[in-house]
Amino acid sequence: MTIEELFAKIRTKADQISLDERPPVSILLNILSLETEKYWLVRLANGQATLDEVQTGSLFEPDVMVSLSEETLLSLASRELSPLKAFLLGRVKIKGDSGLLSQLKYLWPES
């Protein structure tokens, strides 16, 4: 699976789900590859979820920011690597309220 395929699956799932009304959450994914650094913003608000690529110049202070390599993200998506192990190995860095990351389970594609 490629990053583009993974995000296409996440977007499809975001369009299909309806979340309970809860306070808005913004999660910024900083995806690093050999050539680029990309930012993806996940917003959970008003019972809906969105995933959009954002420019570094348009960044704001998200509730939580996750920095990881493209390879690590794909390993997490394929369940070859657990989130806890990735964190303990230093392959995932988290800034902000890490408890909010549990809300990503609503968007994560099935294996």
C-alpha cells in the first residue's frame, strides 16, 4: 500500500462515518520521507471527520501533532508495527494531548 492509497481509504471512511457530537479535535500528521515533508490535518468536529493536506505556512497549533516517517505510517496501517512499539522505539513523536489519538480509530482502515 502507498501513502496515497492509505489516505484515500481514510478519506472514504471519513465520508461514511457519523461521529457523536463532541468537542472539536485537530490532529496534525507530519509525514517525513526521503524527498519531502508533508502535513495532513485530521479534523473531527460537528459529528464529521475530514482529512486534508495542508501547507507548512498555514499551520496552527493543533490539539496533537504526530511526526513519523512514511515507512512507519505504512507499517502501522498494515499492522506490522503496533502504535506502542513505534512510540517506544522513537519512530513516532507526539506533541500535545496524546489521548486524543484514540479518536483516529474511527478513521483507520480495516486490515
